[in-house]
Amino acid sequence: MDKGWISKLRPEDVSHIREWIQKQPHLPTGISDDQIKLFIHSCYYRLENAKKAIETFYTMRSSTPEFFDNRSLGNPGLKHMLNVCRICILPKPTLKGYHVLFGRLSITEPSQFNLDDAIKLLFTTIDSHLKDHGMSAGMIFLFDMQGVSLGHLTRINLTSVRKYFIYVQEAMPVRLKSIHIINVNPVMTHIMNIIKPFIHKQHLQFIHLHSPEQTEQLYEHVPKEILPKDYQGEEASMETLTRETTDRIRAKSDWFRQEEKMRTDESKRQGRSQDICSIQGSFKKLDID
């Protein structure tokens, strides 16, 4: 596994971002060097892009409480989604060192699905992982479409979809390498039509759709052996891996409470407040494998 990217992180770059943060009175105090490193790394050491990502990250944390507030797993919404969804970070990375976030439905009745709470659970899982692992070569999203039906389309809120893709594309301090969707059915055509307007054109190429007959193509990116045993892999079951991932989140309850204090103070912002939903283009470039 090539970790040459580690040597590219320079102390002077961290100091430069730290000095910039100190000149932004609306940004929260207490942003750690480790957090700064995540942004620099995820933006491939482009410092101006890292600044924009930091700005968007903390502004969204303040303006999107439906995703980022009250992330205790005792929260009724999250507690319910833990029954409806199964989500985990696979224990082993790919050969290129990419960690894999894997999600699927457990309860397929559309009325039980809440998009905002599902997104909150996904981002909570990622934040927990970043807290444990810090920088990495990258991350892959893997979603199983089994059980997704036309009824789920009625549960999709376009405003939430827009905010989700802004965060993932512009603010999330992760090198997102690809998104793989398996067990694709005809509903996926409708979903792509809904989400495509919110995806930057350069990012469409890293979305890979796999029908039930095309699962072998997935293994070129995610080796079969690192998958759960209920997906013919060598790891524990999806149920067990989800429980282990959830236990790690639950152990960070105090950290998540402190994290909720890391928000912008719009009364101290110099100039106009940023309208997140008006962000155009992509300053957080991706390197596609």
C-alpha cells in the first residue's frame, strides 16, 4: 500500500491554514491541527481549496441541523434508522488503502425510511471513522439497492439531496474515490434522474452501477475477501459489522456532544453570510482511479 501522500503534508501548510482560521472570526475556535490536516489532505494539498472546504464544512454544520445536530444514537430518528438501515465501515481497506463504507436497507417498507435521518447516520458513521483513523488514502461508498422500490422515491426531499451532495463534494474531509451501487434495479434510473442535477459532471464518472449479474465488476475495486460473509466475503456478517461500527459511534457520545459546539457564529462573519445552496462548481477536486 502506497502511503507516499503522508510525506506531502508540510507543517508550514498547517500553520498557514491556522493563521487563516484565526482571521475568520465567525469560524469556531478549537479547530485542531488534526482536523486541518484532514482538509489539506482531502483537497490534495491545494491550500486555497482547503480553506473553501473548511468554510463550507463549518457553515453547513451550523445551517443543516437536520444532518449534524443531536447525533446521539439515543435520538429517536437515529435509533429508528439503525433498525431500517445497516451501515458499517468494512474492517479491512482495499489494496489501494481505501476504506469502504457499506450501507443497505434492512427494513424495505418505504414508509419507514427517512432521508434526513439516513444521511445523518451516514455522516455520523464517517465522522466516527475519521476520529479513529484520521487521514487515509481514500474512501469508497458501497450501497446495496436490494429492497429499494418506487415507493422510496416519495421519501426523497430534493433540498436534502442538494445539501447532501454539496457536503460530500465540497466539504467532507475525505478523498472520496468512487461510489458503487450493487443489485441495481430499474428504480435506479429514476434515482439517477433525481440526483444527477446535483452531481458535478466531473464526478459522474466515479459512480459505478452493478446489476445482480455484474457483481464481479465490483471486485476490481472492492476485493471479494474484504466483504461481509453474507456477500460471499471473508469478514463477519453485515449485521455484526454494523453492530461493531455502531458501538464505536456510541463510545464517542461525549465527543459528538462537544462537536456540536463547533459551529460558525454568523454574527461575527465579515461580509455576507454564505448561501450554501448557491455554491456552484467544484473547488474540492477529485482524483479518479
